[in-house]
Amino acid sequence: MSDKLQLQVDARGVATVTLDNPEQHNAFDDQLIAALKECFDRLAADSAVRVVVLAATGKSFSAGADLGYMQKMAGYSHADNQRDAEQLAAMLAALNNLPMPTIAAVQGAAFGGAVGLVSCCDMAVASERASFCLSEVKLGLIPATISPYVLRAIGERAARRYFTTAERFSAATAAQLGLVSHVVADHELAASCAQLVETLLGNGPQALRAAKALVLDYAGQPIDAALIRDSSERIARLRVSAEGQEGLAAFFAKRPPRWQQ
């Protein structure tokens, strides 16, 4: 794993992935992209992980692509650029498809590809000084690999504006667009994320994964007989599962379920 990335998993099953290159504003290069992909793949395979928090050190969440990395890409052939873009796309897909809930903690500027990272997380908390920018068109480029996730996060109308204007927008605007869940004072960011983590940990571990799978699998799908049948099968499986039985028993006994103990 890159020395620009830290991973910690605590006894509760909370994994914290931290971008840790503050001197370069946590900018992306090919090594960091590969390290993030490896990290997300490792977390996806770990059944003990219940929640993932994506955070960063320093003043910026991430400035997007590293300048040296961009200079190197400028000399790439079309085939080289295709391979490089596919690596970034694979990393974003790995984050988006993590089976457990994910939270982005955005403490500063999030530019370019960093907006994609935030969009791939299930929810995001931003400090008041956080800001966002889809700056690619200023360089004669487009936010291509991140666009599927950003479009889902902010909607087509807002994407038409911010993809083409490269305007910088505030945390408050990001909340209005749906990119972040809520905005807090700078000094409250860690506590707000911790509270959200505790809320998630209060829910059934397998139910959390199954609930997220509903969104990933059903979003944009037609409500047809196959989907209706599949949704019925999913709840039936959970009702007879050990976790489902424990949750129902705890509810009727008016006691906390075992996963809260």
C-alpha cells in the first residue's frame, strides 16, 4: 500500500481509509489510484468490516490529479491513456460497489476526481470550509470516469451546469445538490461522522449490506415481475436468517439485539 494512504480497522469493524499526502493536497497519481483499488478490494472481501469512512489529512480533501501525474499523462499515447483511465474507473467502481455503508468526511477542497470519490460514497459529511469543483474543462478535458457517479449524486440538471462551467461551489451548495448529506462546523466534522457511524453500527450487520445491495441492484431498473419476485425472496431470506430472527426476538423482548451489545 502507498505511504500516501492509511488504513485502520478497529474492533467494531469500522475501517477508516485516509488520504495522507497533505503537502500535495492529497492529489491523485497512478500509485495512489492503485493503492486505493487494492484497499477497497481488501475491504470488500472482509466480512468483519461493517462501515468504511473515507477521510483525508491536511487542509484539502483532495486536489484531484497530481501535477506531475498530469504532465506524465500528457505524453501518453491513446492506448496508454485508455489503460490509465480504466485503472481510475476500476478504483471508483470498487469504492462504489463496496458491500458495506461508506461515509466521506470532507474537510476541505475536493476537486476533479475527488468529487468522484465523494459521489461513490453512500453518504458524505462536509465541513463548512469544504468546497468542490469539477475543473476538468478548464484543462480541455472532461470528468468522464467520475461522471456516472457524480450524475447520480447531483442529478442531470446540476451536472449540465457544473460539468461545463467548472465553477467552484460551497459545502452548502453541495448539500442542496445532494452531493453531501449535511454540513457541520469544522471542529464538529469528526464528531458528526462518529455519530453517523454509531447510528449505522446500531443496525444489523447483514441487513446493512442487504439494504445497500437493494439500492445498487434496483436503482434504474423497471419494476417488473422479476424485480418484484426478487425483492420478495430477499426479505424472506432475511426473516429466517439468524440475524433476522435475533432482531425480531430482541424487538418483541424489548431488549437490544446482540449486535448492539
